[in-house]
Amino acid sequence: MPSGPSDDSRSRSRNTEQRAADLANSHRLAALGQAIDEKAGIKQKLRSRHGKVRSRRSKLLIRGAIALGVVIVLVVGGVVGDFLYLGSLLNRQNVGHLQSSGASVNILLIGSTTRCGLKVQEAKFGYCATTTGVNSDIDMIVHLDSATHVVSLLSIPRDTFVPNARAEGANKIDAALYEGPTQLVAAIEEDFGIPINHYVELNFDTFQNVVNALGGVRMYFPMPVFDAYSQLYVAHPGCYLLDGNRALEVVRARHLQIQTNPAVTNRADWTYEALSDLARIRRTHEFLRVLATKVSARGLGNPLTDQSIASSVLGDLTVDTGFSEGSMVSLASTFAHVNIANVAQETFPVVGVSEANGYQYKGGSYGDIVFPVEPTGYSLIDQLFGASSGASPFTGKALPAPSTFKISVENGSGIANQAAIIAAGLTSKGYRVLAVGDRTPTGPIPETMVWYGGTPPPDNADWKNPGLEAAQSVMSQIEGPAMMGYNPSEVTPGALVTVQTGTGLTLKPTVSTTTSTVKSSTSALNSSSLTSLIVELAASSTSTSTTTTTTVPDPSGIASNPALGTPSSTNPALEPWDPRACNAAGTGPATTP
């Protein structure tokens, strides 16, 4: 952290060299700067106002300040903060649709599944020759608010089904990266209404290298767990030092099995966890807390002094070309005192779909998918990204009044009179319904779509689309599995927005009286029943988390539909089998005050 000025320093002018010297561990940051120069061959000449070349020490300290700033900016992601500047030296990519930054910055952080981009091919990841697809296992948006000095993070489950994941149409959000980062940015902006300012992408190599450069991290495992896909296997409860390889096994585990009965020794017979990617996100958030805490404990800047980071990370990270060193320095000065404990790590709420042989959409099967849940999803976006209720996250201005634009309502579910009922409800809320009609359902369990047109996001300019803002206004009144989508061809001529109704759709009441509903599942062991089982069998070996869990309302259209599960929590507490921080002695779980 920056230290206060000495008596001598008060007599000096606050020039660039002194500001850099005020940083903790400045001599070690200087060593890093030298290592970076040697690695990248960069020979910058920085001159003062009087035209004199800055001293070598001053230049290195400035580089150290930039690197330190990255740790502060992305300390919530822990694994990212240590190497963003290093990676930016070599890997910059032109990413379209990025918005200009204002008082707040949204950074799209992607964990790529690329195999061809790995330096060493490994069987457990799949080889480049046979696993050529590139998806995003991790889709996170880090929000930095300069006005409030608040940092927050939103994870989007990789199996979330969205209308514009790919240029040719709907798919899971993780599939957008197959067509490049520009397509993924467009999908998030068009379908979620979240403006993206910068893009950061890491791969398996980057993750492992940073964890190793930090000397690994310790985590406590309350009980034996196994994942045949990620190859995570913990045979006994206890604290374990995780190197990069084992840490990757933890954050990739989404087919987890738990030994709920000590007598069952065959791992293939252990109890399956049913939450897949949602559970993986929960554990990843906890891992990032543990890793970020270690970075903070060692002193911001200390991890960056290791030449092993410079040599192992360069070339493994990709950032957008607009993420300049100046931007990083500015963010560093603004977020110098971020408290890791106060960083919100949330997950966009979704609901599972029970459909045999995978989700069917326009004749194609998309496997296991989840639908976004409203109104909680867009309320969460407003909360995390600083948009007041009824305002656009893109402009900060109020959304258009319902009476100022025309909409149409099309029955896309096949449910009798659904379009007429929804149209009447929207009319009572002040919306101008131009037309009511029918459409062919996209599949047995369609989600509600709020389509809008107008101009698409420009490649290199800010996006201003009245249709998006009108769609956001309509979305604020919808409950159930629903999503926005940019597609002018889907909008009824003469209307600005078309609501294509789907399964489980209801409208938000004028005064919400929705209460949480818990449903049982007959198809799989759900989280609640599994928790109860394990608490009874292994309560003595587990610790509970004090994480505050937000209960997501279960709209009546979801609660009454057996084809839909229970909405996921936006910030779930750790389950009894989840790994967590070790105590200082390394003998058990850390206690949370």
C-alpha cells in the first residue's frame, strides 16, 4: 500500500519519480521492471518537461507502479491482477464493440478452453488435434466504480442459453468465444445489456503459472471429493497446498462426486453433485478469495517481483488493444485501498430446464442449458454496475417511458391466450401494444424473448440504441425465464420491441408479493437434499460459511412448472463439501468472523 511522505519528501516537488518511489516494495518493483525489459526487449525513452532523459531507476519504478496498479484493479480476481501488465506487453488483440470508459469500468474476464494455445499438450485437457473448439469456461465481468471506489464481480454461468451467442443465432454463452472475443462482447452487450470497456483472456497455462509463481495456495477440503473430468481427487479431509495443476483441477471441477458414506470406497459410486457449472462458479469464487488474500498478505507488489512470473506469464495473456498503460496507472491510483473482503462476487441467477435428450431449439439439440431468471437478473445488473432502477447501464439516463414507444406481443409458447393476457398486463402498465399474434414455438420449452432492432453495436464507437433501452424497460416488468435479444427481423413492423412469450412467463405485479418457493426434484439429487444428507453424515468434519446468501424469488410461472427447476442463488454459501481457506496453522478450516 502507498506509504505517507517523509519530512524530507515534503520539501520536494511531487514529480513522477517521487510518486513511484512512494510505492511499497519499490526496489523490488524496479527489479521486475528490469526483468520485463530484458524479456520483452522494450527500450522506452521517457523525457521530462525539460527534455532530460529520466533515470533508469525512475523508469523502472514507473513500470512497477503500472504492475502494482493491475494487482489493485483486479485484486478481486486474484489470479488476474498479478500478470495483466506483463501479458499486455506481448498479447494485444483488436476487440470490437468495446465502449469508452467513464467514471466506471467493466472488464470482461474470460477463461479460455483453448488447447492449441497451450505450450505443452496434455491428455487431461485434450489435444489440439482432437479438441479444436474454443469456449469460455469462465465468463466474469469485473466492475470498477471510480466514484464510489467499489469493486464487484458478476459471473455468467457458461450454459446460459442466449439468443445472440453466435452470429448465426442462439447458443450457450460459452460458445460465443468460438467466433472470437468481439462476438462474445456483442452477445453480452446485446443480450444482457451490460456495456464492456475492456477484455482480458487467460488460458490454462496462465492460471497454472501464476499459482506456481506465488508458491501455491492452501485450501481445506472437509471431505473426500473426486471429479473424473478435471481429475481432482482428494482422498482425506485436511489442508492441502495446491500447485497450479491442482488448483486448476479445483476451479474446473463441475462433475464432482462426494464420499458421503465412508464405507463406499469406489469413487465411481460416490454421490454426484447436481449443480454442475453453478457449483464450479461457487468454488471458483472461493478460490479467488483465498488467492487474493495471499496476494494481499504478501504485500501488493511482492508477487510481481518474481522473475518467474515475468518469464512464465508473458505470451499467455490476451488483452484488448485499448487497455493502455495509462489506463492501468489511473485505475491503480483510484483503487489503491480496495478491501478484498468488501468485493461482491455474484452469479447471474438461472433456472435449469428438464428436457429429455438435451434442450431443443429450432430442431437442434443443445444439451444441458439454463435460462436467465427475471426480474432478479436485471435487478442484479443494476445493483452491481451502478445503474439506478429505471436507468440505462450504457448511458446512465432514464429508460423511455412506456407510453413513448410501441410494442407487439407474439405467442411463442403455444399456451392458449398467453399473448392476449400478457398484452393486457403490459397495457395496464402504460405500454402501447401495437399488435398481438402467434409464432411457431422454437421448441418444447421456449424461453421468453424480448426482441429489439435498431443499429447493431459499432466496431469502434459507443453504442446508442433506443431499441435496447425500450427492451430494458419491458424486461423490468417481466418475471420468469426471459432474455433480451437484438434482431431487427424478429421485431414486428411498426413496433420498437416485440415480446415473444415463452414457458413460465408472468408479469411483475405493481406491488411485488412474490415469495420464495422450494421445490423437490425427482430427476436428480439437488443441492438442498445433498446438503442435508452430508450434514447428517459428516457434520463433525465440516465448517459452515457465514456468507450471506440472497434468496432469489421463484416466480409463479417457474414454481408451478415441473419442467423448470428452482432459481439459483446469486451468492450461494459454500456447501459442506466445498474447499475453503485453511487456518493459519494449516490444520483445519479458517474461521470467518
